[in-house]
Amino acid sequence: MTDFPYFTDQHLAVRDMVREFARTEVAPVAAAFDAKAEFPWENVKKMGDLGLLGVPWPEALGGAGMDYTSYIIAIHEMAKVDASHAITISAHTTLGTSPIVHFGTPAQRERYVPLLAAGRVLGGFGLTEESAGSDAGGTQTRAVRRGSHYVLNGSKRFITHGGVGESFVVTAVTDPSAGSHGLSSFILTKHTTDLEAARLTGIGHEPSLPDMPGFTAGKKEDKLGWRASDTRELLFQDVEVPVDNLLGEEGQGFINFMRTLDSGRIGIAALSLGIAEGAFEQALAYASVRHQFGQPIASFQGVQFQLSDMATEIEAGRHLVYYAASLSQAGRPFGKEAAMAKLFCSELAMRATIKAVQIHGGYGYTKDYPVERMMRDAKICEIGEGTSEIQRIVIARHLIGAGD
């Protein structure tokens, strides 16, 4: 049995499987995909074949039938090697699929979840807008009921899988007079922007999903990090969405996406922890073989202190992440703990990667070593799915009783 209190032998088996895949299939190509800002279709297909795109969903819905902790382990281990591959798992599962699992009708779950859980199509979550980032209540996208359809107009920004994905949960205002209680969620579908890659790999496109007229992907973002992850605008111009595609009840969109983001914070915390741990492993290995003044730099106290700080904070981050995951898995409240894990681990990822680059010296500033990519990948963890400032607000509200 494992001596880590949150893991069982089954969890260790998942960890070892993902670790082997990440190190043999992802590590050799991660730098090339980052440099080209190219989506790694072949590896995504392999992840789907391994069940990594449907880890926590029931086998009856096409998932792997494992628990939530196993899912967090998958993100954590993948991020040690490459954050772009890890965010593909996280965004697809938590943001693209979980709202349908948790808030969808039986018909919606049966229609969409098997396609998503098997990785036959990729999913995304349309929340952020030009003027509605941290202030999600400032959503401007509108959905107007017209008979058997809603008509959507507006746009979303910085959407993971915006181009490559085909199934999206999108928020829109259905009652402008009701504030945050006037938001609703919808399931929208379109064709992937990369039909040729989908054809060649055999995943990413499902002909039975309608290509809704007026629903398109905008420009691809040229990002500092997570460059092998597809991030784009989503555009809605008079998109007719069947009433059957309303996700949950009208006016419940804000409550539902806040629950989704709580869970997503654990995923980003795990991803951040993975980046930090991967950078630490690289720094430790480099310090053991790099010689200066006739000895390994690991023998110098200044380097030892940096490694010691990294290792200590990573161990603290592990407990924060997996404690939050255990609460979620047990069906207990976890909003505060998720925010704490996300805050601590995202900021840890920046601290650890900066230290790792420093330990590598001039080599750390080149693309010959993965730590410079890890440092670029770390920054968005302090921004996405709630900035560090928002996490502190969430934590404070729980502490003073307003978040219960």
C-alpha cells in the first residue's frame, strides 16, 4: 500500500500508467509542438485510447469508470512533462464534459458524454468574454427564446479547444433584468477547424453532431505558454439552438458554472503542481551533473537551499491538491480548499520554474532544456479559471462566512 494517505494501489497504477505515457510519448515531442504552436492530434488520440479523456465518468457513459482522485493524478503526472497535454485532459473533462454529466438531462448525457468520454470529439466551455473575465456576471452574449429555439448572439474569448473542439457548453443571458440569475447554459456544436487532421487520426469529428449555422471559431491566440493547446474566440451570429439543448434550467447558468469552476480549480492546481514538480526534477538532475569550481553545483549551499524550498513547497502542494480532491470525491463542500490549492500551487509553479531556470544558469534560458517552456507554461496558471486575486476573494468569503 502507498504511504500517501490519499492514494490506493489503484491510484498508484494510474499514476504509473500516465507517467510512462508522458515520458515515452509526450516528452520527446513536447518542445516541437510548443515551438510550432501545433495541436498534438496523434497524442490526443492515444490519450483517448488510454481512457484519459474520460477518467472519472461511468463506463455506462463511455468513461473509464475511475474516481475523481485518479483524474487529478492524470493531470498532475501529465503536467510534469507538458502542460499543453495536461490542459487538454483538464479542459475537456472538467469544462467540456462535467457540466453535461452533472446538469444535463438523461437524453443529453446519453447523446454527448460517450462521444466526449471516448475522445471521439473534444469539448470546451464558453464563459469568458471581452468584458467578462473575472466578472463572469458581466456576460453580454444573449439568448432569446423563439418558439422551439433560442437564438444566440455574442462571442467568447480565450476558449480552450475553441477551434479543434466540436461540443461546447456556453453561457448566455436569457433574462437581462435578473442579473446573475438571468444566465443560462446551452450545448452548442460545430465542426472542428481541422477536419483533415481529424480524418487522418480518426478522432475529433463526429458527423452526427450538427454544424450549427452562425457558430464559428475565431482567430487562434498566439500565446506565451500552453502553445500546443488550441485557444480561440467563439463567435455566435444568430445561432439557432434547440430548446432541448438548454443545459439545466433557465436562469441556473451562473450557479452551475460556479460549481464547474470550483472543480476546475482543483484540476488547475494539479496541473500547476505538475509543472512545479517537473521543473524541480529537471533542476535536481541538472544540479547533480553540472560542475563548477571542480564539483557538482548541487554541493553548493545556495543551490541546496533552492532545491530544499522547492521540494518542501511541492510536498505542501500535494496535500492541498489531494485533500481538495478527496473532499470533492466524498461529496463534501470543497470550494475553499479548491481555491487554496489553486492559489498556492499556481504561484508555486511560478516560483519553482524561476528557481529551476536559475539553477540551469544560461542554459536554462535556452530551448535546449525544458525549464524555459515550463516557466512560460506556469504563468497562465495564476490567471486561468480564476486569477490569484479572485482565489483570495473566494477564500476570504469562506473565512468570514459569506461563502458557505
